[in-house]
Amino acid sequence: MLDNSITYDIFSKILSIKCDTKEAMMFKSLILSELKKQKEALSIPYEAIATRSGLGIATVKRAFSGHDISLDTLDKIVVALDCEILIKPKQSAKALYQAQIEKKAHEIVNQVIQTSALENQSPSDEAKKKMFSQAKAMISKMPKSKVWV
């Protein structure tokens, strides 16, 4: 086992993957940078990585030179270098759910405020707070799957 200075918890850095190609490339690049450090620390040649990963030498070299590779290829190299990739949520499911409830409540209250403003009947700050609180309570009672729509 390697010491903590070369254990790759980028992997402990909080990452989220979006389907955006630019972000996927950035994610792969970040992982590859860490894998290069691991390769150097182990003094392992491309041929050994290819053998351990079941990939061709040319594929391994292309990966380390920065060419676009599939996540499957990247995963095989990660395993060959005895590393792992961990995806950790930025926040707990409960916190994210509560934030979504608040977001929905703000949307509802803002619609009411905009409609009221059109009729020159803007609610007071106290009324806005009460509407927000009521909207959160109403949304909290909805099925959880509906909060995300």
C-alpha cells in the first residue's frame, strides 16, 4: 500500500459529473493527471500498464498523452495502477432535498408576487415570508419525486 501522499483521493475531492462534454473532458484530465503521478511513483512502464489493464500499449500511450479515451479505458488504467475513483455527493440527500423545496417555494412565491405587482397589489415583506413558509409546508407534503419536476 502506498503512503497517503500518493494515495489518490481526487478521489477525495468532491466531484460531480455532468453530461457536458467539456466537463467530462476536464474530469478525465484531472484523473489522468493523478494517474500520471501514480505511474511515476511506481516507475511502471506503459507495457506493464497495458498488460495489467488488458489494453494495447498504443491505447495506454494515447491515454497518457491526453487523447480522448472512453471511461471504460480510463477505468481499466485506474485499476491497473491500483487506484480507485470515488464520486461523493456535494451535500447530503436531505440537504439537497430541502434546498429543492426552498427553490420551488421561491418560484411559487415569486409568481404570486409578480402577478400581484401587475395588479398593483404587492404583498408586504411579512406576507411574503408567510407565503414562503406556507409554500414550503405544502411542497414538503408532496411526493418527493414531484419536488424535482
